[in-house]
Amino acid sequence: MTDTLKPQIQAFFDAATWTVTYVVHDREGGQAAIIDSVLNYDHKSGRTCTTGADEVIAFARAKGLKVQWILETHAHADHLSAAPYLRRHLGGRIGIGAGIDGVQKVFKGLFNLEPDFKTDGSQFDHLFQDEEAFQIGALQARVMSVPGHTPACVAYAIGDAVFVGDTLFMPDVGTARCDFPGGNAHTLYRSVRKLLALPAQTRLFMCHDYPPLVDGSPRAVNWETTVAEQRERNIHVHDGVSDEMFVTMRKARDATLEMPVLIMPSVQVNIRAGELPPAEANGVSYLKIPLNAV
């Protein structure tokens, strides 16, 4: 395997949201992409800060990296994106799957956003099509459409690694929920099997980890696995689990889950490519909470 096929990967884990941000680069002093960044947000006070993003910036600068891309696997419902902040400090283009326009249409209606909020994805610098190829320096990259958790979910295959977003979790955690607007368990099953049809040694990188208990204590946080491990051990979709079995399990499980704590602020920000809502006459941005609407 050549260095071109083996990207260098640095992970940053945000304990408050169980989210993993990745800096993927071809070499020290080379080109990089940042995947699924986090803007720290205190739900009680409504204040944001950039502690996590600043760690990413410090790493990129220490390694002499030129950031080409700031990538989102989907419009996250559990954390706010730091993409605009990173772009201001490091450059790069913000990219997401082309299906984001459908997600924007749904949530523009739910939040009754300003009339001039566009639902064509134009807040992002680039909308990726399924199977679109692109470069990160010497690294070959490819977009894989993997809807089901949301209609706009994509995974990024970069060299021998695939960044799967919320489509899959670690084998002992399973798969993403499908009860958000536009989610579909049948569709997620097909997306997962698409990922698991990749070569067995393909490295898979999760967007989150929610460690289960082992002997009464949470296991160590982990975010890297392989196609082979997922096919053998994923508690929801290991080999032998049929579409029907998966859908039955997923629907029953989703019915027991509470909404993510940060879903209301996250979605409003993330469908804007990480920008806060327009400031009102007093210079302050506000987030909306639709009452009795979800």
C-alpha cells in the first residue's frame, strides 16, 4: 500500500457531544481536510466558544497544513459546526452532500425561518454528488451517498479510510437512528450494506462514540474499526441480519429514544453551513424553539 492510499489522520474527541472531528492530510506540510468540526455550545447560557476548533487550528498550523476542504457528513442534530470559524482561520471550502437542499426545505418550514433563507444549499461552498471524486493533495477521495439517518448523509472515502458520519457506530453500539425528518430504516440498511461491501481491511472512522458498559464501567472511547469487524460484530447489522430484521429492530429502538439535547440549536445552525442566524435589530442572533410542533 502506498502513502497515497494511507492518509494521515488526527482525531479530536469532544466529550460534551461524543463527537469526533478529523484532520485528514497527505503529509506534514501538505494538504488537508477537516471532517465534522464542533463549535462548543453551552445550552444553558446560549453561549458559544471555540475551544475545540482552536485545537484543530493549532494542530493544522503546527503541521504546516493547507486546508483545502472543511467537510460535513450531514447536517448534524447533536452539535453545532465550527466550519465558518475554521474557514476564516485556515481557509478551505465547506462541502456537504447535495441532498442538503431537501433538509433545508423541511427545517425552514419547521422553524419558520426568514423568507430569504435559501433552500438550494448555496450557503455551502460545494455540494457533493454521489460518487463524485476529488483530491486532498496527493490523496484520492470519493463521496458515497449513505442516506437513512438523514436524506443528505454522505461518507467520504479517502485512500484506505472511510469517514462514515452517523451511518454506523462502533460494532458494540450499532447504527444511527432513523426517526428524524426524512430518515428511513430500509434506506439506512441499504447504505450500511453499501459500506460493508467495501474491502474487508478498509478502515472506518465514526463521527461519534457512545461507549457501552463493560463490567460496570464504560469502555474506552474508540472511533476506528474495519469493514471486517463491522460485518462480524456490529450488534445491529452484522452479516446475517436481513433488511426486515434490521427495520423491526431499528423502529422499536427509535421509539424509545429521546430527542438529542442540542437538536434545536444544532439544526438551525448547521443547515446554514455553521453560520448563526442573522442578527436582529439589537445585534444579537436568536435561535427558535418550535413549541408542540415536533
